[in-house]
Amino acid sequence: MTQVVLSIGSNVGDSLAHLRSVTDDLGPRVRAVSKVYMSAPWGGIEQQDFLNAIVVADDPERGPYEWLEFAREREANAERVREVRWGPRSLDVDIVVCRSDAGQDVVGTDPQLLLPHPRAHERAFVLLPWLDVEPDATLAVGTDARRVDDWLATLSAEERSGVRATDMTPVSAEERRE
């Protein structure tokens, strides 16, 4: 079995529906889902705010590349267009961490799949929702492994304050009834 921590975000179209499409497609593989956070765009491109969440899922049939395929398929289904780096997007699905059967974080150096995500420790919109679902989580950046709340503390007040919790959930009403 592999477990994955996915960061999902959207700021084009029905953003909440785009986020919910990921949890809907994961179905029973979902282990935990954060609430939805609203965040200022990251990367300096003028655009509307994002909705972001973290999803923890596991699947005995998926390794890191199968999770990457899952992420890319969800983005394609949402008609994501990659025109501008850090630009607006209907759906962004990033693998933050992938864990092996033994609970060890997988390290990937393939440019198509860098693991753990190389900039997750710099993004409050990843760290804050992650703490919702895994308060004791750790994240390694090279040889520097720290608790996620410690990484969050290294970010500027401006970065942290640009991420606000909402009352929304990326789980559809149908999934909540099950």
C-alpha cells in the first residue's frame, strides 16, 4: 500500500466542485480531508484567490507514478490549461508526500516527480490544511526533516495570513452520507 498527501487547489470555474471531483474520484481510498482554505495567489501573477485543501488517501495498487497519473487525469478532466507558471487553474493536484508500506516517505528525483514536493515547506496554503488532518506530520527538505508546524513557523506573517479557513469542505454531500 502507498499513502499520499495531495494538495488540491482551484481558482477558475466552480472551484469547490473541482476540489470535490478529486475526493469523489478517490472514494473509499480517502483517509482524511481538510476543510477548504481560501488563499491569495502564489507566485506574483494577478488573479483571483484560490480554494485549497489537503487530501490523504491510500491505495495498495498505486505507487508514486500511479498517483501522478491520477493527479494529471483529474486536472485533465477539469480542463486545466498550463499556459502561465503559477497562473490561474481550474484544478491543481500536487503530490506533497508519498509514503511506502512501511510508512517511509518516498524520495523522488525524477524532474517529472520530485518527492517530497520541493516547495511545500514554503506554502502556507499547503501547510495549514495539512495540519488539520495530520497535526504531527513531518516534511523533509533534503536532509532537514521538520514537523509541518515548524515549517509553518518559518514563513512570513504575510504568507500565513494570506490563507484563511472557510466553512466549506471538499467532500460532496453524497460522500458525507456514506
